Amino acid sequence: MATKPKNLSLIQGENDLAARLQPVVCGADILGYSYVRCYHEAYGIRPIVLSAIDVKVTSSSKFCDYRVVPELNDEEGFVAAVSALGAELEAAGKVGILHGSADWNTRVISAHKEEFSQWYVVPYIDFALLDDITQKERFYQICEELGIPYPKTWYVDCADGVGDVNVQEFPYPLIAKPSNSAAYDLLSFEGKEKIYEIQTPERLKQVLSAVRSSGYAHKFILQDFVPGGDDAIRSLTTFSDANGDLRVVSGGRVVLQDHSPLALGNPVCILGEKVDRIVADAAVFLRHTRYHGYANFDIKFDLRDGSYRFFEVNTRPGKNTFYVSLGGVNFVRPIVEDWVLRKEVAYREAYDPFLYTVVPPKVVRSFVTDELLRDQALRMFKTRSAHNPHDYAPDTAAHKVWAEVAYRHQYSKFKQYM
């Protein structure tokens, strides 16, 4: 039987949460702040935020206890700091609940789940499943078994070297990306990009050589380029119970993605939209893997055959999970109901009309090429239905200033990279 926090029995119902539950959020990016905001909105609870650096837009919030812990940057330091805090919480009669805001710290949390569960509720899948389905090759194998559409894919094993790869044999254009994102994210080298758009054999050879030289020793994915721009991307967020049954779902059509090299592909503007086909496919995947907790799927509409092709699953809430709250379900509530209160989570669809955005209307007006979609998004701004997680009225003046700086900086960034 899995370890549970010794103090968990102190929480018998929602009335005990404010006094006993202590969320700990590792990371201070926009998802980190979304946790802070949503815990405050749902339960009046003030999370502890641990970050290796001072991220002003979050540290200036009055709704969190922000702690700079430089040791969080490596696994050993992360485990030591989180464990020490867990022991402190237990001694204070608190029940910790542990969240990560990035792939790498979610992976560390899952890898040390049994250890952390002495003090914390750890609302993530076990590491064996996480490590399996986050390998994109394995994800596509499961999609093949279940009849879920995905792009035609080839693999290059960087551990074996890339000199013998016949770059002439592939169709172009291609998308190239690491199969093991967690290992790739830890590397730094000139020309590194999150995802590569490859137009020629010469460019593919150059990219593979650079990636191999960086020390990346896992498989690299080459993938058929599914035509379409940012607006062909769909984001789907799900919460499933211990049986893998879908309990909460939300999603939308990407209006615009980040185009800076190291953040390429991160949606920055999403218009709420329900697509029954992708919800059904995701539900089959979740049940098949008995996935428990939040997952986020990246999907692209293929205009060539009308299919929706699944690209990957993120084994955590994505950076933009606040759109679940905009859709009508405060996104921390299912976590607390299931993992802390041990209640059955009622099935809910979070599709109230929303525009999730971290960019101002000027960016949408200037850089969204689909006229109909652009007009839809701009109408959401005009009717005050467009929302940024950082835009939280009760928070401090300092937080509002830092949030505004980040918001306004988006136009110059898009102008540079688009």
C-alpha cells in the first residue's frame, strides 16, 4: 500500500482544509502563480512557493509564502529541501500537498513519490508510468494500439551517433524534437530550440549533429509536418480518477503560440472549444493506462483528412491550466477532492466561454493571420471575457506592476521572432 502523510487523518472534510492543508508549489512561473491564485480563490489557503530564483511577479503576491531556495536547481538539493520542509509541516500539524510547475521538477517529484508521501499528498502518477508514456516513441505505440491518430514518425538514436543517418530518405518539411524532453531540457548548446522545423536534408544533418554533440543520448523524433499554423493546434486538459476514468475536461483552440526559440510551441492565447472526438480519444488513453490526476494533451487538426492527431501527453497540469478555471472549474478543486478529501469527483466539463491569454490584444491583432479567429479573440477582449492568470484584483500593487511589465513585453518579443 502506498505511503500516506501521517497527518492526513486530521483532514476529515472541507472545513479542515484552511487550518490543516499546506500546498507547496515548486516553481514560480505562470502555473506556479495559477496555483497560488486558485488555492486562495477556492479555499482561502496561502501556498508556500519554493523557487531557485526570485520571480517578482509571483514573489510580490500576498497570497503565497515565497522562499528562494537555490538548491532546487539540482535533484539532490531539491529532494533535501522538499523533505526538510515536509518534516517541518508535519511537526506543525499540517498536511502538505506537493506541486511542480515544470516537467523536470514534476519528474523528480514522481521519482521520489514514496519518500515525499511521508509528509505530502503527491497528486502525480507513479514514476514507472510517467517514464513510460513521456517517451514519445512509447506514447505513439499506445496511440497505435488504441486507434488514436498521430503523425507519421521516425526515430534517430543519438546514443549510436548520427553519422550514418541518410537524411535524403525523409520527406520534407519535417518536425524534429527530442523523445526525452526531461533529458533535453537540462542541456544547453548554441542553436538549441524546443522544436525544430526542418526544410532541407542539410538542415536536418546540422541539427542532429548539434544535438548529438550536446550530450543528448536518447532518441530524436522526426515527424511528418502536419500542415497548418498555430490555429490548427488544440489543447486538452483532463483530470481522471484512480481507475483512469475521466472526471474533468476542458480545452480549446490555440490562437497563438510562443515563437521564441526556447519556448516555441507554448500556447499564449487559447479560445475555449470542445471537440468531442479528442475528448473521446483522450478518455480511452486515460482508461487504458489507468492514469490518475491531471494530464495535458497536445493535438493538431490535420486538414488533409479531417483528423485530430495527438502529439504528446504532459503528465502534469500544463502552464496554461488556468483555462480550466476560466471554463468553470477551479482547477485545484478536483485535486483536493480526490487526493485529500478522498471523495468521488463529479464529472464536469469546463467549457464556459473563455479566452485564456498572456498577450495583449495588440499581439493578437498584429500576428494572428486567420481573420475569423482573430475577430473572435478580439471580441473576447472587448467583452471582458479574455483573462490572464496574473490579473488578480485582490493581489498587491507590486504584483500588478510586474504582471503588467510581463504582459506588455509580449509585443516586442513577438515582433522580434515573427
